[in-house]
Amino acid sequence: MNKLERALHRTRKTVSQVCRELDIDPEEAEVFEIDQCSSCSIWVKFETLREDLDGNPICRNCWDTYGP
């Protein structure tokens, strides 16, 4: 994970918010290894996301709480 991804991981912050905090140009921001849960909006690693019945990526916590 890069510096931006480490700062986003397990938070609900936006990319632009973290870019401001880390003094990174938002145009150059790259996020490859993490994505947001479509239910709770927490940034998690891709391998922990599952698709719900609508095809949206959700984290394990939401999967266990709400189901697919």
C-alpha cells in the first residue's frame, strides 16, 4: 500500500481530505489496493470485499451484519 492508501485504510475519509492532510496533489493520487465498502464507506483491502446481491462491494462486517 502506498502512503495515501495507508492513511485511508479503515477510515471513512475522502481521497481529497487525505490528500490535503498529506500534502499530496489530488490529481496525482492513486488508489490501487483498497476500495470503499458500499454500505459503511470504510476503506478496506480488495480481498476483504464481497459482492452483495446487487453487485456492490461490501466489507466482511457489513456482510455478517446485513447479509448479501
